[in-house]
Amino acid sequence: SYVEVRDHRSVEARLTPSAPMWPAAGPLPPEVEAKVAQVAGVTASIVDLVWDPPWNPGMMSEAAKLELGMM
């Protein structure tokens, strides 16, 4: 997963679901696009779900691992 802010202030986010049947796969991308579009200065937002590379716990931030008791 990553977020990129382009020169013309559009934002592209790629999200990697943690499982093929991830329940938020349908509603989450439009919700994230709407929230990002509300940020001052953003001219457009695009959110894509990607399956490559496959998600793994190593993609989690240290803060997320700590919150989930994985450390």
C-alpha cells in the first residue's frame, strides 16, 4: 500500500487487502477517496485495490503492530 501526491495536487492511494474476501474491499475505496478529497488543496483522489504484492504482516507499521500486541 502507498500514497502518492502528484504535482497537480491529486492523490493516488493503493491499498493491499489482507485477504481475498476482505469485507471492506467494496465500501472502503470510495470512502477513502471522499475523505482524501476533503483535504485542503487536494484537487482529485483515486484509490485502487491491488493484489500484488500480497499483503503480509511485515507491511504493518511499528505503531500498528504495537497496537495489536504483535511486539
